[in-house]
Amino acid sequence: MTSDLEREPVPSERVVRAWRRLEESVDGWVCATARAADALAMRIEFRNYLAACAERVVDLDAAETLYAELVENCVRHAPGPVLVEWSWRDLALTVVDAVDRLRHWPFSADDLRAERTHRGYAIVRGLAGHVHVARDPAGGTRVRVALPVR
């Protein structure tokens, strides 16, 4: 009997746990979870997927760090459902949460979590260059960054 976490050939779709879905294909990678913390736990799966599929990874550590910083921001400020998408066509990582508040990232200086949040934003800006934050059409916040992958 094989476990749900064992690697399957691309393309695949696996339901890893209730309300946690992982899809891998030649077009991209998608992880949808009911809790942001579950999406954070999938960062190694994302790194392994990039390492296996990328022709050239300029900086795999930076790609994993960007994933972790964006999803960790959701864990702290929007712990509910999260969708993480990687697109080979756009070479972009997108994180969508269910809380509209994250649209204003980084938060104002009077936010009690501001120092930690601004530090995370600085890391993302330093590694990705451009951070696009917008309201998701379905509600919540959509954050999109380019990754150092070819």
C-alpha cells in the first residue's frame, strides 16, 4: 500500500489531507489548504517540484524562502484557507488568502506585528524585486512574485 505523500508521475493530483490538495503538472504546481499552516508545511514539496522540473534554477533557496515568507504571512495574519500557485508560463508564484486585510501589506507602523511584517516584506522585495498585491476577485488577497527559475 502506498502513502498519499509518495511521489507520483507528473501530472498528478493528490488529496493529502481533508481540505488539502496538491496538483503537479508540466504547467505548474497548485496547493490548496483549509489552513495556512498546512500550506506552509508543503514548502519542501514545492522546492522538490522545482528542483525536479526546472531546466535551470537560479536560486532554489530563494524560491523556497519566497514561498515560506508569503505563506508565513498568511499563517500570522490570515490563518484560514490558502491557495498557492506556481505557473511555468509566467514564472510567478501566487499566494491567495481569504482575508482582505493582507491587501495592505506591509501594514502601518502602528500595527503590533509591524516590525516582523515589514521584515518579511523586505525579504520578499529583496529576493523577488517586485511584489504585486491585489484584492482577489473571489475575495481575500492575491500576492504575486516572480521566482528565480527558468
